[in-house]
Amino acid sequence: MRPSQNALDLLHAIADELQGDGPLTVGTMFRSPGLRTGPKIVAFLGSGDCLILKLPKVRADEIIAAGAAAPVTMGKRTMREWIEVPAAADPAATARQWTALTCEALEYVRSLPG
């Protein structure tokens, strides 16, 4: 399922808001719209208007344990640093949560070597 226009608009708004934290480009990742810094993937939209983000494993586990996200499974493999955050019923709440988590993901991805 393709992301909704609302999710796509929010992804672009997040990219615009976080440009000061480092260059972010909107492009296609895994056939979905997403954000990258240089060659590194930060986040992308999953099916059902979920935002999929790369975070440190400990932080990802915390968010999953709190019930705010689910682990990401690709094929048979669960990705240890990736979480899937669904859109909230309230668009403003979704914007706040997705922006804050994308900021964390950007900081983390920028800290990784190579």
C-alpha cells in the first residue's frame, strides 16, 4: 500500500524542519519515499502510513517496549536498529512524534562510520 498524501506531506515538512541539523534529501528507499543524509538512509514511509526509522538498538527497544513502535522485519529477518512508528489518530501528535524521532535518527545515522 502506498503512503497517503498526508504522510508524504509530513515527510517533506520534517525534511524542511530538520535541514539545519544536517543535509537531508527526500528520495526513494526500498520503493518508498524516505529521507537520507548523504548515502545513508535515515527514515522512510512504510505501508499503512508508518514511519520506519534507524535508531540505536537500545533506544529502538525502549520505544518498542513502550508500545509506541514495532520492530521491522524484512523477509524472515528482524532488523535490530529499525522501528516502525504508526501515524497517530491526531495529525499534530503524529507530526511531533515523527519529527522528534527523525531528529534522533538523523543524529544517530550521522554518527555512524562510512
